Amino acid sequence: MKNTVDSIVQAFEQLTPESVERLDTLYAAHARFKDPFNDVRGLAEIQRIFRHMYVSLESPRFIITHRIVEGHQCFLTWEFRFRFRRFHQGVEQVVLGGSHLMLNPDGRIILHRDYWDAAEELYEKIPYLGGLMRWLKKRANA
């Protein structure tokens, strides 16, 4: 299973708009993908999410920082690096998160669940909304 996870890590770190079309080598046909914004099933929907990432963001890329492998599942921690197209142009952003992957016996992903804090890692970086989010966080912690 370690070799399979190594291949998955390499595929995510080398993901390009062109390789999104070949995600069938990583994902089973009826895989589920869930993150703070999406909950979809099926390879076509997963590809749609990754395609949208390349349209919406400039130079998105993943850096896998750690991995835990047990049986037919793994947990990856990662940095997602990108630049916004509409604001803070040219400033690299970093979102920290983790992914729980469950694999079928042939090593393809059947569940991909991303965990990351959308408020801290994304909303606080958006003009105007960021100020509101930081104010709400301060109020909640008071």
C-alpha cells in the first residue's frame, strides 16, 4: 500500500489542468469527494471541482507534508499554495489542511475527505470579508 500512496502523493503534487483528465487512474468511478464547499460522487464531478480550481485560481499546487498509512486508508497533511486572480494578485496564499483517503483493493480512491478551516485559511484572506471574520473570531473568543 505504501507504493500506492507514494503514487497518489506524486499525482497530487504534480497535478496540472491536463492531468485532471486522467484522474481515473487515482479515483474509482463512483468515488466520493467532500470538502468545506463540496460533497460530490463520481469521477466526472471530482474532475469538475479540480477543473474549477484551475479556472478560479492562479498557479494552484499541493505540497504533501506528512502521511499516515494504515491498511487501505491514509491521511495526508498538505499545503495548498495559490494566488487569487481578483485580489492580492501576485501574493502567494497558503491553506493548510489534511485529506483522509480510503482506497479500494486496486488502490484507487473511493473516499476523499478534505479537512481545513475555511474561515481561517480562506475567508480571513479576502478583502472586507477578512476584517469581518477576524472581528467575529475576536468576539467569539472574548
